[in-house]
Amino acid sequence: MGQHHRVFDARTRAAAGARTGLVAVAPLLVGIVPFGFVAGATPVAHGMGWAVPIGFSTIVFAGASQLAAIEVLTGGGSVPVAVLAACTINLRMVLYSASIAPYTARIGLRRRITMAYLLTDQAYAVSIVRWAEQDLDGRCSEEATTFDRFWTFVGAGATLWTSWQISTLAGVVVGAAVPPQIHLEFAVPLSFLVLLVPTLVTRPAVVAAAVGGGAAVLAGELGAGPASILLGSLAGIVAGAVVDRDVPLDGPGSPPPGLSGDGTHR
Amino acid sequence: MSAAWWTILVAGIGTFAMRASFLVFAHRMVQVPPRVHRVLRQIPPAALAALVLPAFLRPEGRVDLLQARFAAGVVAALVAWRTRNAVLTLVVGMALLILVGT
């Protein structure tokens, strides 16, 4: 009986965790749906057939890189160049993977592999904000947060995955019907903007964003192509970390008054 | 197999490997030194800004401030900052691009 109770409790908590993830990403779907639609419509418009966009969306499952690879292929580029363009854009996933790894240390390997497949900008952004807050509060036991973290991430990731596949399919079927004056692809940077703005609450974060964005623009001007995203990111991370060093980290008595009003520092 | 499918397969494997890179070894990261944590927490603003800014400032591959995407992006950023509303940000940004762009 006790065993039965525990199983029931775990299921309820898993469902609650997944629902938390779903609710967190729901507003972002306004950006995901047009993005997926473009990812579905573009290969069809270039005569690649209906199966290619579906293959891209299920196997690669990373919008910006899908569009970059298709652009290379339709421009007459070779497979290695298309793969390189896609993988360069997705290199930021290594950063995301490193960023969430400490929070998943007690989650089993098979579950972490599931999380890896579902790792996207949106699932990452909504999860890391929540986990960092919980970390500050320190209100839950480690075991409880580990369980909830997994299901919240999967709830967010699976919601995004399903929306991505459906909108890709919609783009494949009716993509040609959208007039060209409606620039659906602009939903892509706008959906990243929605994730960016709430992170700009500390001085190091603002510096990281300003240098990261500025360096990416500069790298693009100098001809870095798809690599400019990674080059910009790395420059921003370094600049943010340097500024962060000026702010006292922790330790009893070390933060002088007036310097500790910075939310992300413990 | 066509060029498109080879691209899907290899880019798919590469992307999954990058997503799994640190997650696979997460069990060794129970204690992260504050110095590493300080670097990791710069990732979201730096990476997201590197995606957003070029799309607003150089949509045609050259920096150009006198075009619709820059204007729409600036207004959308203000909306996002003031309201923290994803739906409103997307709607205002897309609508402005249609209005200014035509």
C-alpha cells in the first residue's frame, strides 16, 4: 500500500512538473510557430520535397541551423559546407549543455540523454531562470528539486518539440499560400529577444549581452559568416565574467554595503 | 541518398553530440566552483544577444540602421522590457515590420 502511494505521488509530481514547463514555454510558442512554419515551407519552395523539412525538424531539431543548411545547399554549396554551417550555429548548445549540467548532476544518464535531445534555446532559457532562482532560495531538498527539474525541462521541451513538428508540417502543406510581404522569418530574432530581455537584470549580464551582440555584428562585418554567433557569444561571456569578478562572490563579511544589490549573486 | 539527407544525418548527429556534451558528464559536476559558475551564468545574455543583434542590425549582410527590421526590433525590445509579455512583443514586432516595410 505504501509502495502504491509513493508511485501515485511520483506520477502526480511528474505531471505537475511537466505542467510547469508547459506553462513556462506557452507564451514563446507565438514565436516558435511562425519559425517552424518557415522551416517547413523553405525547403519545399526550393523544390526539395516534403520529406526533407520533416527530416530536418525531427533529426536536427534546431531552427536557425536548419535554415542555414538549406541556404547553403540551395546556393550550390556542398554537404560538408552545409553541415559546418549548421553545426557552427549550434555550437552554442555546448554552452547550454555546460550551463545546465551542474543542475542535473543527480539525474540518471538515460534521462539526461532525453534532455540533450530536447535541448533548445527556449527550453534552456525557461529552465535555467527557474533553477537559478530555486538555487538562491535553497528551499527544496536536493532529491526533490532533481526530480522536479527533469520533469519541468521535459514538459517545456516536449511542448516545444510537438509545436515545432506541427508547425513544420503546416509550412510544408500550406507554406506557398503565405504572401511574401509577411516576413514570418522575423519571428526568429523576436523570439530570441523575448528570452534575452529578462536576463538583463545585472550589470555583468548587460555587459555580456552588449559585448556579445556587438562582437557578433563586428564578426559578421569582417566576414565570419555563421561563426559570428559563436565568436560573439565567447566575447560576451569573457567580458561578463571579467565584470562579474569586481562584484564580491560570497564569503562571510566580504560584500561591502551598497555592492550587494545584485540579484544573481549568492 | 541525396545531399539534403546526408546533411540532415551528419548535422543531426553533430548537433546531438553538442547538446549531450556536458550533460553526459553531469554526474561529475555535483560541486561547481564559484569561478566556473561565474563564467556559466554569462552564457544566456551573451549567446542570445549574439543571435538577436545581427538580425536587427545587418539583415542583408551589412550594418544598416535605416531599415524596417532595426526600427521594429528597437520598439519590440522596449515592449519586451516594459511588459515582459512574449505575445505582445512578437505581435508588435511583426506588425511594425509589415507597416514600415511596405
